[in-house]
Amino acid sequence: MAGLTTVTGPLRIYGRSAQLHAIDSLLNGVREGQGGALVLAAAPGLGRTTLLAHAARSFRSLGAGTVLSTRAVPAESLIPYSGVHALWCAGAASRALPEEPGALLAVVRDLAGGRPLLICVDDAHLWDAASRAALGFTARRLGGPHPVALLLSVAARRADDPQLAALPVLHLDPLAPPEAAALFDDLTGGGADTVVREEVLQAAGGNPRLMHSLVAALTPHQLAGRTPLPPRLYDGYASAYDGPGRIELPSDTEELLLLVAAAHEPGAEGAGADADLVLLAGAAAGLDGAALGPAEAAGLVHRAAGRIRFDAPGLRRALYTAAPPARRRAAHRLLASVLDDGHTPSLLRKLHRALAAEGPDAPLATALAAEADAPGTASHARRAAALSAAADLTRAPRERALRRAAAAHHARLAGRPAQARELLAAARSESGDVRVRGAVALIRGQLALGDGPVADAREALLLAAELLTPHDPDGAREACLSAMAAAWDMGDAGAYLSALGTPPQPAAPGPSAAGAVPASARETDTAPDPDPLCEEYRAAMSVVMRGRLGAASRGLRGVVARGQAADDPSRLLRAGVAALVVGDLAAASRINARALAAARARGTDIHVPQALEYLAYADLRAGRHARARAHAEEGLRTAGRTGQRNIAAQHHAILALVASVEGEDEAVAAHAAAVARTADRHGLVQAATLAQWALARADLSRGRAPEAAARLGPVVRPGPRRGHFAVRMLAVPCFVEAASLAGEGESARGCVAEFADWAAQGADPQAPAQLARCRALLAAPEESDALYTMALARHALVGGDFESARTQLLYGKWLRRRRRPGEARGMLRDALVSFERCGARAWAAQARAELRATGEAGTAEPPGGLSRLTPQQLRIARCVAEGATNREVARRLSVSPRTVDHHLRNVFALLGVRSRVELSRLVARSEQHTSRDEP
């Protein structure tokens, strides 16, 4: 391997903890005299061969018994019983094998001879039907006194082969982004350039074999970013095939595969290619549709519902990129020739014509760019592809660079940051025009805002505003708004006010900015003109950042009213932010949900995780913690897919806060650590403040008041480590509670005075009740009673189980210490019910302990059943009971498979079960019991 480091020995297997656990269980059973079988199903390149090799290596290293391995080849699908004969020969048998299904079982038992035997058959789907039937017959009858394990691998789409029916199947999905990144770092020793790393990860698409090949093809200087990457990352598409060598295909098959790859529409690659279009184009070139058969038999593509899809992640792009340019142009020429003008979108026809062109073509470039600029004509991914193709056909450097910048803008909106950066690099190298420099700085700053140091993003955006003001006021406004967002993430109020600045004025009438990032292209990102919504938002936020929220309330509510009926995601998000700032949580939920729907409908994938973030914030502040978790978990996944680590950090912070309510200390720590990894590097003060608040709240839930006060003191008090200006007031009630319980109440009085001023501005519905609670904690005994009563009355006006229960718990503790146990018991019972209703286990445990201290009987947690599990363990148990694999559970809950495996082991131990089947039965019984108990 040509790389930064030389890897010695086998690499660690990433993202396959569930499969490794299942394989280990199978091997352990064989060593203990119990036979069994397991099928691994995966698309090419995802590692089924690697897992079979791991199983054989583990079995041999322990000296457990004999290993018999064979790899199926396509020829074995043509001759009956050829696969069985191949296995027979691999076992060095001394007698002829009868050709009947049951004969293989007797042979296998003879080969075992009473000792453990592991048989591995790779690519079993390539065997003929008779051999597969014999294999399935044997696998279903293993066990008893013959300790034989049968481990098979098949193509993903052959997992339901009737010949292998009733055998347990494990599916291998593409690696999740964190696991793929870990594999890349393992391959390169962790020293690769960040941009190179991102490009290889995107190209590999979670396919381990393809990633190995891509890294091996790069020199150490290319990996380190000191020399450019090759124009084509791929030197051939054999690397994506699951096998030790290239699968040779007929030339007609390869030509049809290239047509399939070329026919995939930008932004809809997962949907496959239109089968009719491909076959028509193939027929025009004299290719028979049956020529696709060998590729289907090899598990590379499959046809379903009128589409042709590649089975291996990354294979489509690998095949297309590896083809010589002349062959790619010929494929697009064929596709363009058969497209029906009456039924095919015009942009797609022009795009294929452009990709078939051999040189500059000004009329076609102009027509393609004009259609891509028209709003609502196509997805952002397709518009990016069209503008990039138009740039390739453009001769003038300045116009070509502006079209590349416009393509980069759409690529960013489509959630493709690597493509956007590649286009920007080309644009900057093609022209030094001030408008090009401004457009490039704008998009680079926006990319860094999603994944990079936000202080650097702010500077790039301010530079963009300066460059664009004389030529493109709309772009300059967009740059200022994005710079405001960067300053917000930094927690720098002065920088935010500076970015607000004076809105750029329209330029004098003159030549149009043809080819620049057009207003129509930006219509899904920010308003293209100084519209009332934008200007009202800027004016209101200027007042807010000067500490006069009450004075800004009318303007913010105007933004909410004006923006809630919009259909543009960015305008909706701005209105959603205004609703959050003014404390209108119902409007915030409604508007941000509309923004999420609009972003999905328009294909502005870049906005989806942000809409989910704002929804989760509204849920948190309204006390809807389960819903906040659901939104944040989805946001975390979409932020990863769109390359926005900064927004992913915000979602980790939200999940840490949710876990601090539910009493999951391990999850709080894990999410807070994930926040720190990004926040420290990129200067994300808001995310870091939220994470510290979550850690402190977890401490409070466990009765660790001094630790909680120590965490929150620097966050809420003035000083160099002061927390984010929009978050610190939200954390004050926790700090006051922690300081009071730790005997340091005097240190919190200044914060309470500031909190009182903030609560009076009406930004948080819970604040008045929390203020009364804070004052009760610090008041003299003769005043506390009335203050607690006032706090509960204010909670009753706004709802919110969690905050109300915390006040009831503190009041109950206070009453018990004043030797008023009867009143304390009533208050603590109400707190316990509320904590249980919102899933706050650790807080509920505090309430039970206090109840027991009052002499209350029967307050212990119910023994047995699922009540012993934490909320995270319970979620995992229920998912497993539904039949999900560890990998599927990890994806659903946005955690690593290793975390799922760890929790599942603890679940088995706590519940006394030994298998997933037993767990499923226990969960079903518990759910039935619960449903009977419900009124």
C-alpha cells in the first residue's frame, strides 16, 4: 500500500461488532459440541470475505479443530452439483459423492469425524441450485453429536434464496461515517490531509474494499495534501468487486454498465437508472439487453421496478470515473439521442448533450446555465451538475469561474461539501476577478460555518461581503447574515453586532452579473433582495444583541408572523429563530417543522439538520424531551451525511441534555465528549456551554451538587470562560440549585439578580417559575414557603412536567427538613409521578429516597421486568425484540454498534436472559402486562 504509514498485520474490522459477536457465538458453540449455520449477506466490497477469513483465522488460532474453506466461482452455477463437488474436493475426500441433497450431510459428518469442523463457503449464491439445495439441507440439520459449523456468504439481494430458507442471516451495510473515518485513519496512520480524507470517504461511500483500493492508489505526498490528487481517483472499477481479483466481464456487459452509470441522475443516484432508457440507448449502439446478465449474476447490479441499481456502494462512481473520457462522452451521446423530448425534463436532455460535447460550446452552455438558474426546475444536485457542465463548455475564464462558483453553491445546498470545495478550487484558479473572489469567499465561508473554525468562517464571510457589495448586494447581504450566524456560534455578541453592520445598498443600474451566483440560485438559501422580512429580522436582532429583548419583541413577532407562511426554507428558519428568541415555542415548533418539510421538498439537504436542531431546541424548552431526542438523533444522522460537523456537535449537545433528564450518565458523558472534540477545534461556544450544562444537570440528578456548581460557575458568572450569551441564563436555575445544595448560596445571588432581569423580558415561559424557585432556595426560612408556592402556581400556568417536578422535589426536601412530613410526602409523591412520566429515572430515584426518609412505605422501585433497565437500555431491548440487528439499532439510535453491544450485554445480565429470542419473549410479556394495566 502506498500511504503515509505501512500497515503491518491485519487491520481492525470496523463497524461489524454484531456480526463478529454472532460469528464468535457460532464458533464457541462448535467448540462446545453444538453445530450450527450462519449466512452473511452483503453487496460486493462490504467485507463478507473478510469476515469469513476472520472466522477461519480465529478457529485455527485456538486449535479448535479443522477449517474447510472454498470460494464459489460463476462457472459453478452452470453444472448441477458442481459446487458440492468443489467442496468435496477441498475436503480431500476419498470416495465418490452421490448427487443427491442429503448426501452432503453424511459427507460433512464423515469429514468432521466427531471433532469440531468449520466450513466456510464464500459467494455461495454462485453455486448451482442443486448445490445450494444440498448446502441448505445440510445447514438446517447440523447439531447433535457432530460439532460442525457452516458459515456462508451471499450477495445482498440473494439473502432470501429459497434454497437457504430458515437459516439465520446477518446483513452487512455500508460503514457509517464515523466507522469509515476510523478505517481511513487506520489505513493512513491518521496523518492524511483533511480535504483528501473527506474526498476519499465520499468516494468510497462506506465500502471498505473500495477505500482500501483508493488509499493504496495514492502516494504519501497526495495523502498529505502536498501534491494534487489525480484527476480520477479510480484507476479501474475492479476494486469495488468483492473478490481477490478482477471479475472479467464481456465487453458488451461493460458497455451497458457504463450506460447505467451515466444514466443515473445527479442527486438521485440511490434511485438507480431508468431501465428503459438504458436499454434503448444500448439498442441504438447494437447492444443486447441480455448482455447485462453476467453483471447481475456477479451481484454487481440488479433490476427492479423499472430501475437498474448498482449493488455495491461507490461502484457506480468508480465505474464511471475509471472509463476513458471518450467512452463517457459516447455514453452520454447515446442517452441524449434516445431521450423523448415530450416526456423528459429539458434540463436533463441538455445535461447529457453537454456531457457528450468534445469542446467549448457557448450556445449550449448558455442554454444549460439559464435553465439551471431558473428556480424550481430541478434538484440542487442536478443544477450543480448542469452548471458544472456549462462551465466546462465555457471559453471565457471569468464566466467559466462564475458558473463553477454557482455550481458550488448548489452542491453545498445539496449537502455535497466535497464537490463544492472542488468546484471552488477550480473557479479560483480560473479567474482573479473580484466578483469571482467574492463568490468563492462566500461559499467557502458558508462551508466552514458548517464544518470548520467559525472564527475563520466569519472572516471569510466578511471579506465576501466587502468584495460583493459594489457588484452583488444580494450576495453581500447573504454573506453578512452568514457572518452573523458564525458570530452566534462563537458566542461573541460584539462580532455579531459588527456583522449586522449597514445593509449593502443596490448597485447603480448597469450590466447584469451574468454567470454570477444568481438571485434565483440563492432563493432557497437567503432572501434575494432587501425584503421586509430580512430587514425586520436584522433590526430586531440588533436590538436583542444590545440586551433589550423586550424592545425587540414586537419586531421579532413581526418576523414570525411574516415568515410563517413562507415556502422558502431559509426564510422559515429565520422566522423559527425569531420565535425561539421571543419565547413563542408553539410558533417555533410549527415554523421549524414547516422549514423541515420545505427543505426536504426542495432538496436543500443542507438545511435539514438545522431545521431539526431548531425543532429539538423548541422541544427541549417546552419539556418534550422524547421528541427532542427523536429530532436530534435524526439531525445527527443528516448532519453527518451532509458534512456539517458543527451542526452535528449541536445535536450531540441536545442529546446530552436529554440524557441528563433521563438519568443516562454514560450517554451524557459520551455526547459531551463528542461536543468537545468539535467545539474545541472549531470554537463552538454555544455547543460547549450546552454540554457543560448537561454534565452539571447529570451531577445534580445524582446528588453531586458541589461538582455541578463547579461546572456551572464559570459558565454563568462573568469572566474569560463565560458561557454563551444565549444559553447562560437558561443554566442559571441549575447553578443556583447546585450552589444552594452545596452550601454556597451566596455565590449565586448576583446571577439571580441578572436572571430576574432576563425573566422579565418574557423570552422563556418557564423563567418566572424558575426565578421564584431560585429565590426560595436562597431566601430565609420564613420566606421560602411562599416563594415555593408561587413557583408552583407559575409552573401550573405554563406546564412542563420536568421543571415542575424539580420544584416539587426541592419543596418536598425543604418541608421534610422543617419537620412537616405529611406535606412533604404529598409534594414528593407528585414529583415522583411527574419524573416517572417524563422518564427522568435519576430524579425519580431522588424523589423515592426522600419519600422513604419521610417514612413513606412502598416507594422502592418495582422489582423484576424491564423496570431495571435505563431508558437507553430499554430502547435497545425493544429494538432487538423487534428483530433489529445491533447495526440497525445503532443506526436508529445514532450510537456506535460497539455501544449497542455493550448495553445489550448489560441488558442480558440484568434480565437474566441468554439469547435474543428470550429477550424478545420477555419484552413481549412485559408489554402485554403493561397494556392490561393501562386504563
